[in-house]
Amino acid sequence: MNEPEQPKKQLIDHPSASIFYSQLLEVRRRKVTIERIRKIYADVHTDRWSHPDRIAYLHADLQSLFQSELIVFPSRKNPRAWLTETTPNLPAWISLRIPPSEIVRLNPASIPWLPELAFCAELIHPSLIETAFKINEFLIARRHNLIPVPLRERSLQIFGNEKKLDSLARDGALFSGRLPLSVIGAFEVEHPLSYRASGVAGKPVLVIENHHTFWSFCEWNQRVGQYSAIVYGSGNFFAKGGRAIDEVLADTGSTSIKYFGDLDPMGLEIPARFNRTRAKLHCIPAKPELRLYQWLLSNGTRRNFSDLEYEVRDQSPVGWLGASIEEAVNELFHSKYWIPQESLGTEVLLTFDFVKE
């Protein structure tokens, strides 16, 4: 007795229909109403749904799915089953066939890729193929009418989802560096840094790692004007940026960046990582505010490494601090201790005049 033939993987040669079908399957129901169909199509093909021929586009993709035996149309004999007010007529609902055991996916070889996206013909993962196809469609329609805009604005235009490209964007490009964001007329926007200016221009700005110490330094600096501004680094967040600090420098008339954080391995890695990014951008680096770190070493509360919220793997101080206090920090770390910057808080700032030149 012959074994029953196993269903084969299906590749839909009509790219837009394939993406549309993958979203229809998400409904989890066999019967899908025209209202739901229109909403899904508008989400999947944002540009097409704003086009005067959107009904024709939707009809063509439904026909493609019908001919591929992936959906079933209602009977033409049922007067309520078809919308006669549209041209061409649309079904009032469709029924989804049981999908094959293997995923129905888009065939990248069937897509007329633009030269910038030619590499996408070799993509394998279905979601990446669908993403690339939508970008390709967008560029065909808009490539000569693009101005640079923030990435999430462009993502919303292409996908109807402002965060769609967040996970794909790395170092100003998509698809592992193969598609620069400039091709789609987009750029990544760094989160703005919170800061409080003192009104004294031309002095350094001081970046503070933690927000309680940030508050204390802001209050103190408003009285003494030691820095042009106190900037909140928000812990590890500061290391992820590169250019946001330049807005603070421009606003305050400052030309130098000082940094003060926890005396622990992570606290020293944050400004070191920031400086590596700044070096790639050919921008001025952050320098340690050594007078504050020296105060921590002499007076700060020492806590054991076991109290840290992360596992310390490297106990060597980052060279960013400089040779003048590196030996002391090295001794601190090898003793399994660290010092939180909160040691230098409001009460200390009120009574000690340790930052005078």
C-alpha cells in the first residue's frame, strides 16, 4: 500500500500575497470577515492602502491566494456573500484552508529586488524576507522622494509599526550592515540626556552615573557654579550613546566632558565604552573627574563585591582612570571591594570644599 503523499512546502510567487497570507493565519479562525481582511491588508501594505487602486490590489492578492488553494471564496449564489458596491467585487468573508505542515513562505527569487537589496535574494528566514520585501516596495514608490527622518518615523511609514526596525538596526545599518539606514532615508536618534545647567558658560559638564547623586550635585552646582551643567548618565545607558552629549555642550557653551560614577568595574567600563564610541565619531572624550574619585578612595563607604547586582569577572581597573589612581583602585578591587558614588552626597557637598582649583 502506498504511503499518503506528504504536503509539500509551498512558495507563493506573488510576494505581497504571501505576506498578506501569513498575517491572515494569525487570526486563528477559519472564517475571516471583510472588515478584518481590510484591516490586515492596511497594516501589511500601508502604502498600497493609501493608493486609489487599493481595492484592486486587495482583490489581486485574494485571487492569488485563491488560485494557490490557500483560501476559499463564498458562493456567488449567496447575495450577501459579495460586496457589489466595490469594483472589482470583494467577498464579504473568506475561509482559510488548513495550512500545510511546513510554513508557507515568500520565495525571495521571485522578487524584483532593487540593486541596493540584491543580497535579499539569498535570505532564508521568512520574517527577514518579508521585512526586506516591504522595504523594497517602499523604495520603489519613494526612493526619489526621501529626506532623512528618525528611524521610528520611517518604520511606521513602511510597516505601520514604529518599532519594527529597532531590533534590526545596528551601527546605522540593517541586515547585519548590508543595508545602510541612509538608503531608506532614516537615522537612529539617541535618547536625549537629562541635565541641569548652572548658567555659567565655558566650564566642563559633569556626567553623574546615578540619579540620587545627580540630584545632590545639581543642587550644589546651582550655588557654586563649578560646572556648566550636571548631566544624568542613567547608569549603563550613557555608554550606549555618542552624540547626545554634544547637544548639552552646545546649549551650555562647554567644551569638555567630565565623568563621575561608582568605583566598581562596571562603573569604570561605562565611560570607557562611551569614549570608544566617541573615538569612532572623532569627538572629544569624557575624562575622569579625578578629584571626586580620589575623595571616594579616601572617604567612601566600601562594600563587598557580593553586594553588586552583577558578577565581577574582571577585577582590573579600566585604564580610563589614568595612572595616578589606578594602583589604588586596583588594590580596592583585588580586595573584593567597591565604592558607591552615593558616598559623596548632599551632606558632604555642603561641608567640603574639595573641588576648588
